[in-house]
Amino acid sequence: AQTVTQSQPEMSVQEAETVTLSCTYDTSESDYYLFWYKQPPSRQMILVIRQEAYKQQNATENRFSVNFQKAAKSFSLKISDSQLGDAAMYFCASANYGGSQGNLIFGKGTKLSVKP
Amino acid sequence: KAGVTQTPRYLIKTRGQQVTLSCSPISGHRSVSWYQQTPGQGLQFLFEYFSETQRNKGNFPGRFSGRQFSNSRSEMNVSTLELGDSALYLCASSPTVKETQYFGPGTRLLVL
């Protein structure tokens, strides 16, 4: 079975500093994607970044980047120059696209606080 | 392009009642998935629809059902509501299956 684990229930970062959120996953599939979603207090789930497993290059979106370690099944999110608006729950998710299912499997989430 | 919309945004029901939630995907998106979010169980997959056909279903009892219309809009229904059905129900759409999913704002259901 596919699983996603986020070992940090809560994290805190000073404004303008850098923070890294951890995620590990387990899958037997070869064709899968990994995602980070952000859920602010409004509860709207917002896509932050995605990584195709077949790509060796780590994905980057402005201040957000990932460290994808395929062999270790690790997928961490780095947020640079943290802003107050980054405060939210962050969910790591995976989706197997090789088989018939393509639904997202989510971790339990990491609550990020940003201190001014 | 407008995002995923869900109606209603908030709902209060009593045990034993049934409820229907609606989701309109992003224009041009033909795949719709539903997820349940609770503090205890986190985010769990309910079902996925594509071209009016249910492709996949999560591990939920038969009280949870859904459908998709020819315009890709989707509804999910929960019959004989239980207290444990209180949750945020999230709908997500994607252009086709096996593509990045974009979420709506959710429907908060409270069962009393």
C-alpha cells in the first residue's frame, strides 16, 4: 500500500528565514508524482509544487523548492525568505499514475508558523 | 479561468438525514475527485469520476455515493448521516485522469 509520512506535526520559522519540511513516502510503483499542498486557515487546498518521479531535477517554484531523493523515498520542501502568508498546514501527497488509480495519498500534515 | 466551486459551503444536519454536496470543476476539466478531511483521519480519498463514470472508490461505506453529469459537474450524497460524518469535504478537478488536481474551497458538514 502507498503511504506518505510527515514526521513533523509543527514547525516554526522566523520571517525572512528558511525552513525545510520533511516527507517520506513508500510506493512500489515506478510512475508516480509527488506534491506539496498548502492549506491556510481558510481551508482552501492550494498546490505549492509538484515533482515527477522520472525527473532527476528538483522542482522549483519561486521561493519554494524540493529535495527529491528517489532512492531514499524522501521529498522535502524548502521555503526560502519565509513570509507571514506562508503560515499554514502543509501536506505532502503522492499519486501513482502507473496503475488504474490516480488518487492522492496525503500525509498527516505539518503546521507551519511564521514569526514576525 | 474560474476555480473549482463547491456548494453549499456550510451545512448542518442531524443524524439519520441525508445530504447532497455539489462540485463544479474548472472549465475544461473532466475528472473530479472527492476527499474527506477530519482531524482524526486526515485526508481520505472518497471517489473519482471521469466522463460520468466512477473510476475509483476509497474505503467508505455504501452510504457514500456520487455521480458526475455530462457537463462534468459532480455531486456526492451521504445517506443516514452519522456523527462521524462531520468533516470538510473537498472536491478536486483535473483535465483528465492522472493529472494534477486543483481543489475547491470545501463544504463543511456538521452532523448533530
